[in-house]
Amino acid sequence: MANSYVQLHFAALFFLASLTIPSNCLPGLYPKAPVALFVFGDSLFDPGNNDFIKTTTTFQANFPPYGETFFKLPTGRFTDGRIIPDFIAEFAKLSLIPPYLQTGYHEFLTNGVNFASGGAGALAETNTGLVIDLKMQFKNFRKAKKHLRLNIGKRAARRVVKNAVYLFGIGSNDYLSPLTNNSSIFKLYAPQDYVAMVVGNITSVVQKIHGEGGRKFGILNLGPLGCLPRLRAANVAAGGNGECVEHVTALAKLHNVLLSQKLQLLQKRLKDFKYSYFDVFTASIATVQNPSKFGFKEVKSACCGSGPFRGYFSCGGKRGMKEYELCDNPKDYLFFDANHPTEAANLQSAEAMWGGTPNITGPYNLQSLFLL
């Protein structure tokens, strides 16, 4: 009897002790929770949120041939297949991150959610009324956070928010939309002042997410906007030979310099703030200058569209122009339509973001942020 009592006593002590052992000391018993991915941005990152809002076909991609390469049907993504967040989720061993407006209240969102909206800008005035601007995306994040707390409890939700990676890709529409709409905004503001407003709105939301508990951020800068097929076509219409529109690219350069500076300041000011800054501008220039090195045959014209360089935004025949051309192999192209990369280009960007060296992705790459 005494021997049985001793055995029971030791069994109880072992059970109580096991409750205090860190999970990483018990491999397989308490697997490490995945790091969530929360996504903010524009059409480069939108997985279909715009399918659920009252907008126009200009800001939607829910018709063929979008989606033809991977999904075999349109999903709302502005490309032939997957977008950058899809690949980042795959690298992080997460399922596809769903559009926020598609998620139901039965979903726990512990893997994250995507708030991006095609056509959105950092400024609320960019395509206002037709898109979900960055400020509203942040409000949706707060709603998602509240939903997370209700489903898994405050402590667990706080852990998800703290460990998550927050991916940002936004800003290009703030510069392209005024040009498309013949806005007088650039007559009202000096370029440096306008860029400061755009970058200020981006870093303001980053700071607010930090205030909500977020600590790890992935940020894309802007590519050479003046070299989009859309802008090359505009150059031809203005009597040029399809060169890059340099004054538009100059705005992207100003944006990138200021954004980099502001992120460095945030790193000094905010507790435990860590970020990955992907220099898509430099990567894009390298691709355009040496396409074959990166596996592309065509880096100026789009795969899908019409007009010079297929730079008219007519892909799918739903945006006021029914006729359009479609290439045989999107993998050969850097651009799928007048404004957006192909899945092949998105994969290369995602790979550089995930495992890139500090000269292109720094001070951290996304892989290291997910491991922190």
C-alpha cells in the first residue's frame, strides 16, 4: 500500500512539473504555433477583397484571363496566378491568407488575414469611394483583432498579434491615380511635400499597429512606376518611342528614400520594432536591364492588353475596351497586364523578400522575421 502511494505521489509530481516545462523542450507534444501573416496594400496584394465591395471593373479582376495559370479561374487577384502574399504564406508553411471581406465570424484568423484592396492608396483621397484605403484597412485589422480575442481569448490573441508579421505593399496608386485622372494635385503640392504625406500615412499605420502589439513588419518600396506598360503606352500617345516616363519614376525614387529613412527612425524609437525592407525598385531595374538572367523574354510589354506595349488596361475586355490580346506563355513576361506583374515575377519578388541578402532585403529578410 505504501509503495503504491509513493508511486502515485511521484506520478502527480511529474504531471505538475510537466505543466511548467517550455513547449520547445517537449517536441511534438506542444508544437510551436505558426506565425500569422497580416497583409495591407493595393492590387499587388489584393486576393479578392474588391469582389465584395461596390466598385467598378477598373478595380476588380474577377474575370478571365486573370487567375488562369494557377487557380484556373479568376479569384480577384490582378495577375495570371498567385500574388506575393500567397508565396510568402507558402514559404511560412501557412495556408493561403484569405481576403478579410470573405472571412466569416466562424473563422479564427490565427494564421492571419489579408486587408489589401486593388486601387487603394495610403491617402484616403486616392480613388475614394471605390476602394478600401489604408486607414480603413487598419480599422478592419482592429475588428479582426477583436474577433480574434472573442474566439481564442485575450492572452492567446495578444500572442498572435505580437508574433505576427505585417506585410505592406502600397503607395503606387497615390502617384498614378492623379496622373490618370488629370488631377491638379501636383500643382498644389511640391513633389517632396506630396511624397511626405503618402509616406507619413504609411508609417502612421505601421506605428498604430505597433501600438496594438505588432512588432514585425515587411515593407515593399515602389518599383520604377514610369516603366509600367501603361506608362510606356502613354509615352507613345504623347509622341514618344515608349520610353519610361521619368518624372513618374522620380516620384517613386523620392518615396523610397523617405520611406527608408522613416523606417530607420521607427526602429530607433519603437520598442522591439523589427522590419524587412524589400527594394523592389533595384530588383526591377536589374530585371529590365538583363531579362534573360531572370528567365524573362519580355519586360516592356504586358502579356494581356491592347495598344502599344499592350499598355491599355483592357485585359479581360471588361474595362471599356472589349478587344485585347493575350500572350501564349505568361512566364516569359514580367508584366501580366498594363499595371501588374505575372505570377512568375511575383514568385521572384517573394523569394527575394523571403531569403534575400541585406543589399536587397534588409535589415531582416522575411524568413528571419518569421523565425524570431
